[in-house]
Amino acid sequence: MTDSQQPVSDTRYLREIMADRQAKATSLRAIGVDPYPQRTSRTHTIGEAISLFAAHEAESPETDGPTVTLGGRVAAIRNMGRIAFVDLEDDSGLIQVLASKRALSESWALLDTFDLGDFLEATGPLIRSRRGEISVQADSVAMLSKSLRPPPEKYHGLQDVETRYRQRYLDLIANHEAKEVLRTRSRVVSAVRRFMDDRGFLEVETPVLQSEAGGAAARPFLTHFNALDEPRQLRIALELHLKRLIVGGFDSVYEIGRIFRNEGFGNRWNPEFTMLESYEAYTDYHGVAEMVEALLAYVSEEVTGSTKVPWRDGEIDFTPPFERITMVDAVREHVGVDFREYPTVELMEGLLRENGVGIPPDAGWGKLFDELVSERVEPHLQQPTFLLDYPLAISPLAKRTEYDDTLVERFELFVGGWELANAYTELNDPVDQRERFEEQLRLKAAGDDEAELLDEDFIVALEHGMPPTGGLGMGMDRLAMLLTNSQSIRDVILFPQMRKLSD
């Protein structure tokens, strides 16, 4: 019985496997074979070799193909005594290696040291086997890396969710679907970058370590700058530094960067995630909305080949234009009230109770309102929908609307019942901005850990003048989820945050 046919979760059995594999590595060294050589002579990837043979076969179907040297991980071994079949796999594909005792001669004995999960090199001509499978007829084989632990059993895949996320490399070995999701995520980010570059935006980088982490309502991670003996915070948004660049004279900037928020886990939340933020001078939130429509249609088409993508039991259509509805109308439609008639904490708490929405402890008006919208409005927004004109109380960085001083020019884009993007007509009045920051400080003093901090240097920057500007924030992880039909954010993050294993 091969080691791949036993549950490697059996600790005793795993020790036996590892001891056997270590003994094989020792036996290789004893005959002068390094089980971990410095380099390989690989000439082609497996995908390239398959394409090369297909082209050769079209021209000379009666002859063997060119000789290649391939490298990859052993996915299967079938030793028949005088002939062996080894499935070799790399990132580009899988190919069969045909090894015979006659062709390999003295090196035939090496096959006894090969196990599933080892990395091997095989050299020989490309042929088509009797069963019609493109293969390498091996003239020589060599060990590239001896695996001391067995790979996950591939037939059923790696099922344990905890192991999949904690040991992502095992997930990638065992689950081709997981690997393709994560590959697609990379393509999503690349497509976003191409779109922004082609639109004339300048990609920039801003500090991760900040004296005052601002630009969002979130609790920061705290650290210490030893050289300066000063506290620092990991950024919770990219906004305030990007807007400094607009002040400095760049008209269109963006960053795709990591954000850190010291908050909980969930299917849509990871404390460390990737955000696109962009700022464009001489536009407003309507201009940003049109750009977002074009961006999502482009990325969806580039990544999936269509603007319509599968989502749960249906589909999402990213074809512009998207639906638009004001926050006032959305709450009126789904809750049955005008939220502006509930301007105090007490009144808003009563509204939540009437609607069966839980009341977070020590929550201010803004947090309560957000809970109401999350529970009663957002689940209805399945197709891409811009929710427009938010309350001033929860939008300290956005300009007021011209028709109501209690509302601001802000939208959030919802897709699949989730928030995907957030955008403002940016507040550029430094006096108004200072007053709003000071109100946020009062909320923080009253116990709101997620209230905005006052960034004095940002106020100084605004005092030098910032043109009318439209700003955008969009979660790359959630976008990847939507385009891969993934229901957990951990499926689209290579290494999601996990609780440390106890010693």
C-alpha cells in the first residue's frame, strides 16, 4: 500500500512515512546522488512541451517529437516492474513520463526512491502513447527535491477548511479549483491596474506606518517606531495621503495597497485586506460613478470574458449603467420611514427595535443607522446599485449636497448584497473639515472606537487649497469574490489571518 492511501492525519503513520522518505534521501546520498541539487536542466514547462508536440504532430505525425527536459512534482506513480508511468505536474499542466528499465538502465533503480510529492526531472522525446496520451519517453530521470511529507490525498481534495487556510500550500497542491480562484484574483488586480493606467491615473505608494491613521471609521493596529521612540498606527485607509497629492498638483492618482483594521473576522471581513483608492481632480461623485461602471465592466470582461458572471444560484450583470437610488428613498422603500425624522440616538434606537435590528452597545447615531441599513436595505441590492447621498453624521470627509445640509455627496456601490465601493465628492473646505474632525473626536471621547482621528497635517494641506475632487475606495478582495463566485473572503486571500495555534 502506498503512503497516499492512508490518512496522514494518523500521527504514528505519518512518522513512519517521513522516516521511510528520509531513509530514501540518505540512500540517494550514499550512491552520490544529491536529493536537493542546486539546479535543473529544464528546457520547457509542461504546457510548452504539450504545445510543442501538438505543433510537431501537425507537421510530422509519423515521427517522435523533439527531445525536452521537464521538471515537476510527482502526482502519480504506476510501476509495472519493467516499465513505469509517472505523472509529472507543474504550474502549466500535467504530462505522463514513460520510463522503461531498458532505456534507463542503471538509473532504473532510482524509481524505488521516488514518492508522490517529489520534484523530478525527466529528459526524452515527446511521443503519443498507445492510449493516445502525450508523454515523455524518458532517457534519463533525476531527483530535484525529495519530499519528506506526503502530499494531501488528491482524489477527495483537501477538505479541512482550517488546514486549507492555515497551510495554503497544501490547498494549492490538492485543490485545482482553489488555485484557479487565487490565480483569477491576481488577474483581477492586474486588470484594475491596466484600466487605471490607461485612464491616465498615476500609481503611487503612501505610508503604511502613520502617526494618526485616518480616512475611515475603523480601529487601527498599534505599533512602535523604535528609532524615533514614537507610537505608530498601521493605516486604515489610503485617503488622506492621496488627497495630499491632489493638493500638491497631481490631478489623478491611485494606489492598490494593503489596509489594516483591528476588527473581527467574517465571510466578508479580514483584518488585513487590499483596497483600491483613487482621487481625480475636477470631478465629483457622479463622475466617479461613471468611472466605476466602466471599470467593473472592463475587469469583468477581461477576467471572465463577459459582463455577466455567475453568483450563487443566479448571475450578476456588470453591464452599465447601474441602478441609482438615494439613501432616503432606499430606507423609505425597505423600512418605510424617512430616517431624517429620527435625528437622535434615542429615536434611532427605537427604530431599530421596531425593525428587529440588534443595537450595538455604546453606539452613536451613525453606528445605529449603519446597522439599520445593513440589516434592512443592503440585502435587497443584489444587482450593481449605487446608494446615493448619505447622512452627514457618518461621512466626515464628504461635501454636503446642495439640496440638504444634513446629507453629503457620497455613494456606496452594492453588489450581491455587499458593499463593494465607497466614493465622495471630497470635502475641500479646511474650516468645515476641522469642525467635522473635532466632532469625531467628541464621539471618540464618548466611547466610539471607530470615530475618525484629527490629522492636523492634512488640515494644513487643505489650507493650501485642493481643487474639486472625486474620490473612490474599492475592495479588491470582495471584487475577486464576486468574479469567482466565492462566498468567503478567505478563499481569495492567499494567506488569510488565522488564530495562532496553541503550543
